[in-house]
Amino acid sequence: QVQLVESGGGLVQAGDSLRLSCVASGRSFSNGRMGWFRQALGKEREFVAAIRWNDNLTNYANSVKDRFTISGDNAKNTAYLQMNSLKPEDTAVYYCGAAADVPYGSSWYDPSRYAYWGQGTQVTVSS
């Protein structure tokens, strides 16, 4: 059984930093990618960042570029999201998603391209 477990969320002030972790178990994702999405209250789930394991290529939403960094350890099926200079608009439930393979042309940004999901971790940024 595949499981993704996120941790590291919390309540912080604007300008603070947080580091989210996602540990996957049950299968290898060495040929796929892991990503972070977020969903604010009343809004759709949106792409934040992702990493493709075979070449460590990363991709970011424009809203978090230069503030957030995704990294990880492929061998440990673990991904991290370092979030700096947090803003109130970053407040959301953050979800880790994983795809076991990445077909050519597969969208980074479409949640349906990630077959496995964690339960989410709340990030709240106060002004």
C-alpha cells in the first residue's frame, strides 16, 4: 500500500520560513516525480512545485518562484519544500503528490497526473 505522509506545517508570521517534508512508502518513485500542491479555503488545488527524479529537474509556480525550494532524496522517496518569506496568501493546506512515471509531455501542473497523495498539512501565515 502506497502512503505519502506530510509534516512540517504550522502557524507562522509573514516573512517567516517553514520546511515541509513528504515521505513516500510502498513503492519507488525513482522514475517519476513528486510535487507539492496547495488548496486554500474555497479554492481549487493549485500547483506549487515539483521535482523529477531522473534528472532532478524542478518546476515552480510563478507565485512561489524565488521564495520556495523543492528538494529531496530519491533513494529515500522523500521530498522537501523550503518556504521562505512567507506571505498571508500562502495560507493553505499543502499536499504532497507523487507520480510513478512521467510520460512524455505529461503536465507538471495538473493534479490528475499525480496518482498518489498525502493527507495534507496546514500552513497558516498571519499578517
